[in-house]
Amino acid sequence: MVTKDLVQNKLKHLCELVEKTEPKDFFKESHELFTSGQMDCYSMMVMVDEEWDKLSREEVREVMERSNQIWKERKWIESGKVDSLEEAKYRSLIIDYIKRGEKINAIKVYRVNTSSTLREAKDYVDALETILIKEGTLPK
């Protein structure tokens, strides 16, 4: 069963990972004080801390799904699989398209985000699909 304490603990770990993987030059290159990851973590923590008893099952599920998405993106940054948060976000979208069998949309996302050629985008998506199959994330 999902409890308030469980969700708070997971969010605490997520916030620690977000802080650890924040872009190093963020404050030099941005006019913002907080990144979207920091704001998402804070918002979810406040929601769980102050509104737990009022949250519907669907709202709790949304917090958990958003947390999983941020966790996945930040773990890719931490492991060196991607170089930036932007790359993590579009990679995540590409993987979602691959899992749904929408490779053309995956290729479009890659091209839009990288200004690559059609061949480069197709090669990237095909390579990522192969990795997902090897990892067991995607059935053969």
C-alpha cells in the first residue's frame, strides 16, 4: 500500500538526485533561480506534505508517475548516458514513441531536437531500440 511516509521518502531521494545532477552552469546561463526539476520536487513535496488526505488516487498516481519520469531522466544524467537535461527529456519522449511502435515520431523528435539528418535520426532511434531490447525494456 502506498503511504504518505513512503511517498515522502521517495520524493526526498528524488530531490537529492535532482540537486546532485543540476546543470553546473545553470546560474551563469539562465535568468532563473530554480530549475524545473527543483520546482517539480518542491511542488510535489508540498502537495504530499500538506494535502495528502485530500489527494485522490489519480493525483497520487500522477505524483508517482512524474517522480518516476524525473528520476529516469536524472539517472541518465548521473550515469553519463546523456549530457544534458534537455537530451534526457527528448530521449525519454523518443523511448515512449519506440515503445508504442511509433518510430517515425521518434525520428521526428530526434531531428527537431538535434537538427540532424534523416539518416542520423533513424540510426539513433534504431540504436536506441536495440539498447532497449538488450536491456529487456522492450520486447523483441
